[in-house]
Amino acid sequence: MTALVSEARPVALSPARAEDRADSERLAAGFVRGDEDSFALVYRRWGALVYSLAAQSLGDAREAEDVAQQTFLAAWRGRQGYHAVRGPLPGWLVGIARRKIADAHAARSRRTELALAHATAQATREGADALGTAERPEAALDRVLVAQELRKLPLVQRRILCLAFFDDLTHVQIAERTGLPLGTVKSHSRRAILRIRRSVAESAASAE
């Protein structure tokens, strides 16, 4: 039993590591109190960590910089929510960063959907026969293909896309209007968009 207790004792930290931990704890305490100098030091010490996580996930330097800034701004505003007993400050910052990274991916998907919606709306309004002769042929072809693929979708998917793009409704509003579960609306929307993208890409490749 004595041997087991002895083996269970925590290993003592080296003086350098103990000093570093104490310094981090003082820094975190100043940060939570609202000390701006401590906040600046927190940013200098762990800003690169947050940025690298965002850059690795997003693959875009500018978006990674935005995520890093959003992370530290959110941390500063919500600093009273940090409690040292739950873990070190870097881990808390990483948790915020992951949520901001997820938000950035969602925003990127929305931008892609809006671009697709714009092309679809133009093609539907103008029609293939009304396309202007001065525009690039590739752009006209893309709009024609998108409109054709939209018409090929199952009725429920087509209705969801039209409500989202033409009526500018959110997934929640579409679920309320159609009576479909929110998860069903999201999955139908995702599958429909992927199907259109794939079909347009295949048609473009065949044309080449």
C-alpha cells in the first residue's frame, strides 16, 4: 500500500515550469479583472495558437486573422465566464476559437449558396432565350445549366430552394411554413445544392 501511495504522488514541477505556470495564472487573473495590459499579453502569448488553428481549418489567411480577432474579442467580453478551476486559459481560448471557426465555415457555405441562388434567379427570370449576347458565353451557359437542374429536382427540394433563395427565408422559417422538421429542411437544401453543383460541373466538363 505504501508503495502504491508513493507512486501516486504528483511529480514535482521543475522550477522553470512552476514559474511559467504561476506567471500564466497571474496573467489569467489580470485578464479576468479587466486589466488591458494583461489582455495585450494574453493576445501576444496565445494569438499565434488561435491563428494557426483557424488557418489550418479554413485554409485562408485573411479568414484566420478575422477568426483570431473575433476569438479574443469574444474572450474579452466574456472574460467573467472563465474559471481557472475548470482548466487553463489557453484551453478556454481554444474552445472559443473552435466555435468561431465553425461560424466561419457556416458563413462560407452561406456565401456559396447565395452565389448559386443569384445565378439561379437570373436564369429563371430571364430564360435561356433572353440571355444577353454581350456577356461571356460561359456565364450564360452556367445560368442555363443551373436553371435546368433546378427544374429536375424533386418537388420538395425545389420548393425549399425557392423559398430560401427567392423568398429569402431562413431554414427555420421554411420549416414553419412547410411543416417539415428543421433537420429535414436542412438536409434537403444541402442535397439539392450538391446535386446542382455536381450536375453543372459534369456538364461543363463534357462541353470541354
